[in-house]
Amino acid sequence: MANTRLFLGAADTNILYRVGQVGIDTGNQDSGAATYVVSISTERQYPAGRNALINWRRVAVRLLRTAPVDITMRVYVDEIQTQVYDASSNLVNQTIVFNQTGGGECEEVVEADIQAVGTSIRIELDINSNDIDGILLLEPFEAHGRTIRPAKSRAAESA
Amino acid sequence: MPPLEVFTIAGPGGLQQSQADPDPTGYLEVKNTVIYRGRLAARSPVYESTTIPDSAAGAADAIVGAAMHLNYLYVAAYDDTLNNVNLVQCDIDGTNPVHKAVIWTTVTAKPTAVIMQSFTAGTATSSEDRLYIADFDQNFATSYWTGSALTVLTNSLDLAGPDNTVFSYVKDYQFHVWGTGYYEGIILRPEMLRFSTPGSLPLADIADGTDRAWHVSDWIPIGRRGNSIIGLEVVNQRLLVFQQDALHAINGYNRTSWSVRNLSPYIGAVGPLAFDHYAGKICFFWSATGPMMTDGETVTDIGEPIREIINNVPSDTNIICRVDPTAMLAYFFVPTGAATSPNYYYAFDIQNKLWTEGQFLDDAGVAINIGSGTRVVELGSAAVGPTAAPSSLVAVVDPVNYDTTIDLTWVAGDTAYNTYTAVHRDVTTGFTPASGNEIGVANPGVTEWEDDTCDSDDQYFYKVRHLRNGQYSAASNQDDATTALARPDLVKLSGLVNGIKVTIDNLVANAELNIDRSSEPVATWSDITTLNNQPASEVSHDDTTATCATQYNYRVRTEEAGSTSSPWVQAGPLNACEGVPNITGATYTIIPDPVKDWIRSVKVSWTWNNKSRDDRVWVYSRSPAGGGSYVKLAEVSLDYYLDSLYVCPGPDDIDYKLETWEDNTTLVDTDYVLAVDPCLAS
């Protein structure tokens, strides 16, 4: 078989780097002990229209993984981060952490409860490379809610 | 309350900055991901492959060029103390660097780029493999490495004599060497593109009949005079000629057939490393207006989804484009912030036409400044095997089934998605892992194994090896565990008139059977006896110390000096003094249908004593009476059985057989009701 490798040379040191292969080297860290951060932010989505009102209750992410992984999620409704009461009954920004354990290739849906009313929704995910032990593939993200008020529309004017 | 509506708000996609209403495949940010198997994947990292030495065996200061040549990776490295550029040969996996030559001396400034091209030249009777080396800045003469020596390339355009040739770029196209930006002495023609003879063989130059590899008339002017050629690339059998503001393509096979076509009079490449090809079919390049691609026919803007980003990227000659064909990604490395070298990348997924972004980091977590890049292709190589062996293997008996099961855990040495782990077992220490002692293979990502195939009271030795693409790693450390004595196969309780009988199916010859008892519900176990030196067969013990009408549980285990006792086997509860169920009398009644007298049923009734909850009577019948085999009809806990409806006139006479089963497991009594004629007048 042919085996193609991509090498990069440093512009200011004598180090020659090899670029890892996706799916084979994924999950390892960068050169040495450095940790990179996988950051994902969806677009703001207005699934019921620009001036609709939705009671957002859940978000779900489907993922395929081959090893344990820790994922941090934040949800923004109308660009304001969702909030939750902490153990001291203080209202704080909601940060959702998924600690997925167990090995072997598996597909999972991780879900989180949210409570916010608004029009748009956006999800941010952060994953540190040292929190991924194997391959991690992220699949479609979903938000679940009830439409309180659909988008307004004006009836077409008749001739 | 209606169910929640489901809205898909994102799918596998890339950066999207140019849609007023983004669709769910667009992202505001996708950093350090790539598209893989149709989904977003955390991207793979970079590894430090090796460090490149200078000519004094110290550390070079920058890597300014790299290329594959004769199954080796050659690197051009600049040293700002020794003021030279060095040629270093590495193995094809980027390791084992060996300093080969000093290419140029008195180099007081780091070259922008060193361009290297592998080519087979020579004479008509002998070939010579050469690695051509050009200084993009045209400060130093173009040379070639033959494997043992560096030779300065010389030729002349004016026949005045062999002068050093100073190309800014060299490329192999249609078995000719092509050099750009011809400079000889004081003559500088940056738009001039020269080409050698086929195979760079010295052939008679029509100018004067002298054998030369570079003929005086073999050159092509490209574009406007004085407009420098930035570089050359080959796609779809065309030679792409990049200027900073124009792109041309050359077709043909030799000097008589070369034809130049201007692909774009406006779009070019920003620097000598700002372009690369995918599989020789598509060339990706960064122009002054952003990332583009061309197949040698048309130029396509691929940067529209990240237009805002592009507008913030300077048109820097240091921008590097390198294609990773394995991941099908075109990386565009660009400088950000105060960096003068590329330290951030935008990656274009070739198949899905989507953008992601990210950085490669060094040991300290600082973005790597990239100075050069290349691909190497290892033909005929074996598939990648495990990169390291598993370690820290630990074997312990299972906390529950410790007479049959040993649990293993280990630390993976290779976490690739296709790395499995083979488990090996033997009864001899220091054994060699092989297919004959492989007991199973754990899936990728799994670092544990439950071996439930062990014999009892045996010591087992284990090793594990990674398995990837049919190749095994070295073995892990060895660890061992010893299983306990075999537990009794079955413990059964039955009633005695003065207690409870405990029946044990013992599997260990000459073993001791330790019997404990607890009243129901189980609270505290009391040791009631130990049966010594028991045979490997059914053994029973009559417990006459139990209090009648009290429910008891029993547990039994096997014990033997020098061995670990077996797990307990529990049975119960059962009432003491219950006795064995038996039928004391049986009869039958013929029951006609109240309306249709010719339809009859047979009710077989019996009386039995010592009946407990799980005791049953098995009812059989055969017809005609006195012949044939009995057929089982039912297992009954009551004291009668109503046989099905018969239509008269007759079937034949029927025999009934009644078996009494203690706990529905042990046959203890058999009775018969014979020759029943259901059609007799009632």
C-alpha cells in the first residue's frame, strides 16, 4: 500500500513535524504535552422564524466515539447563556459537562435540560485534546422546545 | 402538554460567514476539527518527527525546504550562526537525520524558501539521480545533489561561457527540468522560463553544435516582461506557472509542442510555497484575493464561505499551502497577529468543500511557526502496525465468580481506532504469546477483559498484545491469578419429617463441604456442619436441628487445605419438617356438558400430603388404555386435573398416570388411574 505522510518544517527552530492522520492519530495530543482545544459553535438558528417565541427545554448531540471523552457544552438563547440554580440557589450560567465513559466504538446521544424562552439558539462545545482518548465524531445537534408563538406573517394583499 | 418539537440546528459542516440566514450545516466556529466519515472529527495532531542538525552537529535554526528524493526525505536547514544552508537526509518516516552537505555558505539572511526537485538526468548511456536545489531569493546558484556530491548548475544563454545558473524555482514536467527567473551574471529575466533537454541529457545545441542539457533557445517568456514567476506546479498533465498576479498553463510534450495558455490575468499565488496539488488533479493556492483552486483549465474561488477571515489575512509571501491527501485536506498556513511566519491554518475539506480552522502547537502549547512542508509517499510499504505495546496488565479473580473467572485490565499503548488487543493465556509462566494461546481480542478503546473460561483451582498467566492491521505489538508484562475451588453444581433442599435434607452435587473429589444455615429472611449465617472427604458426586446431609415450621436458607461451599474456598451456593427457603409430598389416593369423575350430554370431560382428582409451594403433580394420559406411551398433559399444584372435552360416542378408554415431583425437580411418587371410559353413562 502507499502510505502518504505530510511533514512540516519549523520556521524558527530545527524541528521537523509530521502531521497526524485523522482517525488514526486522532485523540493524541500535539507535539509533546501540549493540549489543543476543539471548539465548535453552531450558527444562530431561528427554526420557527425570526420573531417566533420558543420555550427551549433540551439540547441533544449525537456522537460516535471509540473511547472515553469529556465534553463541555454551553447553550445561548438569543445570545444569552442559559442559566441554572447552583447548590446555593444562586442563578449562574449553565455549563454542561458530559463525561462519556467506556470503550469500544459506540454511537450515543447526550442530552441536557435547559430552560429558556427566546427566538434563536446556539450551542458551543469545547473539548480538550487530553480529554479524548480515541476517535470522536460529532454528528447533528438538536434543540427541543415548544413553540409559544409562531412567527408573524402578513396575509398577501389581494389585487 | 404537547411533546417537544425537535429542531436540527447543526449538521456536519464548516465555517460559514457569507449567509444572511445560515443553514444548519454552517458554523460560527469549528476549530481543530476536520470533516471525517461525514461528521465533524477532533483533528489529529502533529508530532515532532526529528530535529535537524547543522554542519557542526549543532542545531539548525530553521527548516527552509523539504522534498522527497529516492525514498528519502531531504531537508534544507538554515543556520544563522554558521551562516550556511545545509542538506540533511532523513528516513522516509522523518527520523534518523544525517547531515549530507553544505549547500551554500555566507548566507547572512534566512532564505525565503529553498526549492528542491528530484529528477533522473545523466547521459545517454548512464543515468544520474539528482536533487535540484534552488534559492527562491536567487542569491545563490542552483545546484544538484547526486547522492555523494553537490554540483553547481551551469549553462549559458549568450554562449560566452558556462556561468552559474540561478533559478528561483525548479520543477520536473514531462521529463524536462524547468527553471524560473533565469539569472546569469548580470542578466535577470524573472519572467523567463527555461527548460532542459528531455531527461536533461547533453544534446547538440543548434546554436553551436555543442552538447548541452540546457539549450540556448529553450526558454519561454511568461506574461509581462519583468513580472517574476513565483513557482511551478503540475496538475492534469499541465505545468502551472504562477506569478503573483497571473496564472498560466503549459501543455505539450517537448520543445516543439509547448503551448502556453493564460488561465487568469488577475489571480496568482502569493508565494513560492502557497500552492500544492491533490493527486495531481487539483491545485490549491492562496492568491492575493484568497484561496483558489484550479484544474489547469479554470480558476475557482473556494474562499467565499470564509470571506471575512480572508480579508484579514495579509497577502504574505510566506503563506504555505500543503495538501494532506490521506485526510483529503488542503491546509493553508497563514501568519496571525505579530507572527511573521505562518502559525495558524485554515483547512479546506476537498471532498465536502467545507472549511475548518486551527493551530498546531509545540511542546509548550505555543503555535508552531511553519517554514516549509512536503509530502512523502512510501510505496509498497506495509500497513501501519501498533505504535506501542500495552502495559500495566493486572489479572485478578472476579469478585463474584472467582472459581471460574479472572478479570484483566491494562493500559493501551496505541489508541488508534483500528487497534485491537489480543489476550493470551497459558498455565506456564514466561510463555510466548502466539495464536495457540490467544483466547480473545478486545475491541479498540477497550482496556479490560473478563476471562470466564477458567477451570477452578488453577493458576493462569496472561499477556496482552495490540493488534493493528494484522500486526502484533510486543507483549505487555505478564500477570497471573489463581481461581478458587469449584463451587457445588447444585444445592437442593427437601423436606424431612424431622428437619430438612440438603442435597449437594459436589464437583471436587475429597473436598470438604461447609454448610451454613440461616432462617428466612437471610440475616446471619450459622455454620452447622462440614462434611469431610466427600466424593465428586451427589452428597446429602439431613439437618435435624432445624425448628419445625420455620423457613430456612442454606449455603454450601467447597473447601480444601491449600486452596481458595469456592464461592457459596445458596438454596431455600424451605419449611422444616415438611416431609416428601406423596399421593395418598386418586380417582376420577366423568362430567357431561350440562346442555350437550354427548360432550364429556374427565376430572382426575387426588389427595396428597407434605405438599409445599413448589411441589407439583405431573399428569399423563394414554389412549387406548393399556397400550402406547403416556403423553404429558400438565404440571399441577392443585389436587385435580380437568381433562379436555370428549365427544361421544367414545373415544377409547384412557389411562392416567400421576407423578409427584418435589419442588417440581425430583420425582418422588407415581400413581395411576386406569381404564377410564369418558362415554360411560354418568
